[in-house]
Amino acid sequence: MNNEYTAIIIKDDDWWLGWIEEIPGVNAQERTKKELIISLKEAVKDIIELRRQQARSEIKDNFEEIMLVL
């Protein structure tokens, strides 16, 4: 998957805080900017996989998967 997302990051005292604009619930807090970016990337992957699993668990049967490329 090659998608682009917008990370909003700020320095707050000794911490770097950030979130992804396009995906509610993806946020992180780290001591360094580099660590924050890594955490945000991991959080994006984790939440997309979690939501995929949740959606599939609600499907009873007879469905089709179609890949959308934006």
C-alpha cells in the first residue's frame, strides 16, 4: 500500500506530539521527532489493520473485495 497521509507535529516542552489528519485516532507522543514519525507510521498501519479486521468480522457471507487505488 503506497498512500500518503498528513502528519501534524508539534514540539511541546520535552515532547513531540503528532497526529494524522486523515485518520481519526492515529496519534503519538515521543521524546524525539524521529521517534514520533516512526510511531505515527506504525499507528497508521495498526489502525488500518484493526479497522479491516473489525469490518470483516461484521460480514456474514457472500462478499467481494475490490482494491481501490487513489
